[in-house]
Amino acid sequence: MDHEVVAFVRHLRKYLTAREESITEVIANGLESWDDYQRMVGRLEGVRYASRELEDILAKMTRAEGDDPFEDE
């Protein structure tokens, strides 16, 4: 697999993980309104969805090539 693609995917995974942790912390600290809570939960669901999609795409790519792009992590 192209090293640039692997580097991009690693960067994106780190970003999504950090974003998920940040949103979770905001929710855990409490929000001013139910609307704020719903909005943050929606963002969290979106980040988790993006993470799952990235993992699925990557799994398909690596299965086809027979390598693990995350073995260096």
C-alpha cells in the first residue's frame, strides 16, 4: 500500500480518536441544555461512524493486498 495513503490514514485515525475523546469529555462535563446535549451526541455519533467507515475501507484495501498498514503503530 502506498506510504502516503498509510500516513494519511494514520493521521486521520489519530484525529478522529482525539475528537471522540474531546466530545466525550464535553458531554461528561455537562451541557447547558438538552439541545446542546443532542448536538454533541450527534457529533460523537458522526465521528464514530467516520471511524468505522475508515476501518472498513482500510480492511478491504489491506485484505486485497495482504498487508497490515498499522503494524508500525
